[in-house]
Amino acid sequence: MESLSSTLVSENIGLYLHVPFCKRRCTYCDFVSFTDFSQVKEYFEALWKEIELWSMFLPRIRVETIYVGGGSPSDVPFELLEKTLERIRDMFLIADDFEFTIEVNPNCEFVERLRFLDVNRVSIGLQAADDEVLKCVRRRHSVGDFFRTFETAKNFAKVNVDFIVGLPNESDRTIENDVHVVETLRPDHVSIYLLETHESEFETAISEVVENRYERFVEAVKEMGYDRYEISNFALNNSFCRHNLKYWRNQDYIGLGVAAGGHLGRIRYVNSPRLGEYISKLKEDDFVFDYFSRNDDLQELKETIFMGLRLSEGVNIEKLREIWWMFDPYELFHDLLGEFLEIEDGFLKLTERGFDLSARVLADVIDRVSLMAVGR
Ligand code: SF4
């Protein structure tokens, strides 16, 4: 741990805070979140302790982005979030132009109060503009709630809207509604995720229908002028998510809270997903890593390529050669270049077709990088 500050790539970092509580579980959820709120206060006290520990190990860093995700940050007492931001301000230097994003479920009253926290980016989880779908997956809001929340948030913040394609009870009509929402509200940023199911033949057939819907939604959003700057993320007027760009560019960030992960130079860590363990270890002034490792060159190369190719800007080949000096994309990907991959101004990137088939292309790319290391 002593060597952490020397391993940083830069002194400008992102902070992710995980709020692992939801009043009710959605049927499709695989995030770490708990419906028992009896330990919420203790959890936040542990989180404040973790903030303090990191500030002691990394005293000179400057926080450029803060991202509060969950779980449902909008389900916990507002005062706890307020105090958390105070702690961050006390412990770290904050950049003047910092980006502060918080994820919310549609909830007007909560969002109205966010302006007092200096939040400047609100990410609203609509998921589907279809009340039947929302009810079926046990979301706790209606499409009407979303519209009211959006109107409140846009008064003081950039707004992202999250959609998921492939939820139960979805129909073509759902996607038409989703497209209509983006067309009429024109949020600064849109995220469109695909819920994947490949369990059986029946589900595979369904998944083709779902994939077609996904493609239609993506095409419609692009036609509205959105820049697909990442596989699942779309921005108007360069309103990119600066925090998430740190992940994709493999830059430095600290993850705080249960199950949160961080990346500092070559170090990767993930905190324990167990609430009790997280709280009790931090009471003893100790970190609570479930995984902590220093990437070797190959692992760092694979992660940098895998994350970087998710971006339309691609990944800087010089940066890859700093990790692995013999890296030669022309040789390694000779039969993928043109159709699925391209090299432009020193950047390796996916073509439009590569973007559409990204899961398969990325898997192939990473396999080849692994084999390259074996054959060296
Ligand atoms: S709101 Fe999000 S984190 Fe909470 S149960 Fe639903 S999907 Fe999971």
C-alpha cells in the first residue's frame, strides 16, 4: 500500500461511491444491493472512514469526477449523502470544473434537493418508457414520474437517461416509446443497454428479436444527432460522461463502498461485496479488499485494449507499445482490419460494423493478444 501514490498514472482521479440499498429489488437486477436498511447509517460511517483512509494514502490527488451509483442513492436519507460530500471536500482537493454525477430512480423531491449538493449531472434510470414493462420488472416508478423528474433535473444539471432493451413484456411499441422520449426531451446523454439471455434455443430466438430492437433504437438515436462515443453511450454536443471516460481510457479512479472497484496505475482492486465484513473491517481502520493485484504487462495490455476499443476514438497504439513494445496491430489483426477494425491517426478502433458486433470482435481481439504472448 505504501507504494500506491508512486503507481498513479496521474494525480487527477475519479471517485466512485457505491450506495448498495434499494427499497425493492427489480427482477433483472444483478448489482450488489440490499433491501434491509437497518445498517444504512453504519454503512455510511464505514464509507466516511474509507474516504479518510484513501486520503491518507493519496494526499496529493485532485478529484476531477465523482460518481454516486448503486443500488439506489435516491432511497437513502439525503443527509447521509450531504455528509458524504462534505467528507470528500474535507479530505481531497476538488477540481474547479469537477463533474458530479448521481444515479437516481425517477423521484422529483429527491432530485430537487440535489442542486444543494453541487450535483451537475443526473443519471435517471427510466429503463423503458412502458408502464407495463416497468410494473413487470418491479420498478417503483411510472413513465409519468420519469417525465416530472426529468423536468426538475434539467433545470440545474446535465441529464443522462438509462434504457434497457430486452426486459420482459417489452414489445416493438416499447422501443417506439423509448425513441419518442429521446426525440422529444433530447437529454444531453443517453445510455442504451442490452439485457442478454442466451440460456435456451427459445431464448436465443427471442434474443434475435431483441437485438433487432436494440439496433433500431441505436440507429434512431444516431439519426437524431447523438454521437455514439461508446458502444452503449450516446452524447449530444460533446456531453460525454467524463467519469466513465476514465474507465474506458484505463485511467485512475478510486471505488469506495461495498463491491466497488478501483484502478490506480497498474493496481486493480475490488472491495468485499459483504456488507457486514465491509462495516466491521472499516471500524478497525482497515481496507476491505476482496481482490487486490498488480497487473503484469499482458494483463494491462488486454485491459487497455478491451476498454479502449469500446470508445469510438479507439486506443492509442503508442500507449499500447509503452506497455508491450512489440505490439503490432497490423500483424495481429491483419484479417480483421478493414471490416471490423481500423487504424487512424495512430489509434486502433472498431469500424461501424465492428461496433455493431462488438461482443464477438472484442472476444476475438483479446484471444489473439493472449496467444501473441504465448508465442513470444
Ligand atoms: S434499482 Fe437498480 S440496483 Fe436497485 S434493485 Fe433495481 S436494478 Fe437493482
